[in-house]
Amino acid sequence: KPSQGECKVVGRVCCDSTGKMNASSVVLEGSIDVSYGKRVSVDLRALDKYSLFPGQIVALEGTNPTGRKFIPTKILDAVPLKTRAISPDKTSNCVRSFVDPTPLKIACLTSL
């Protein structure tokens, strides 16, 4: 959606072409719930430095004057989640309840 003023967006970093991602091939994909998975090109020229990879979830602040290209002025930092201390007796009960004699199978997939 076009926005002349500063706005904050969250999405998944994608590449608009096959091959290696570069500064001119970055697109931001929105969630299915909020933007029906639509993508918008990202113009990174206004950023001094950045480090992005395909699949990364990012929050950006910037403008989208035409609705076709988002121009970020800032990559927003992740907010650390608060952790709770759990007493050892509760931890052992939790672990005991998840112990299963059958082997655990894990599959890891990646694409280049």
C-alpha cells in the first residue's frame, strides 16, 4: 500500500530472480493473513549498511511512495523475549513427560 510517510513493515526477505541475491533483487514478502503474501521490491540505497539473507524475517522502517518499491531508512532490531526461571523440580517433571522410547527422526532441508 503506498505510503508517503514513514511506516513500519514486517516480512520475509526473498529474491526476485534465480541465482544469488544482490541489492537490486531483494523483495519483501508479507504474511498471508495481512497482505495475502504479496511482494514488494526493496530499494536498499538509503541504508548505510545491511546484512540480509533469503528467508530472513525482518522489520523495516521507511516509505513506499508508489506502492511498488519500499525504501527502508532503518532495519529495526529484534526485541529480546523475557525469559522465566523454572525451578529444577518443574524441569525434571517436564522432561519426564516428554520421554518417548521410540527414536526421534529429524529432517533438515535447505536450498541454495
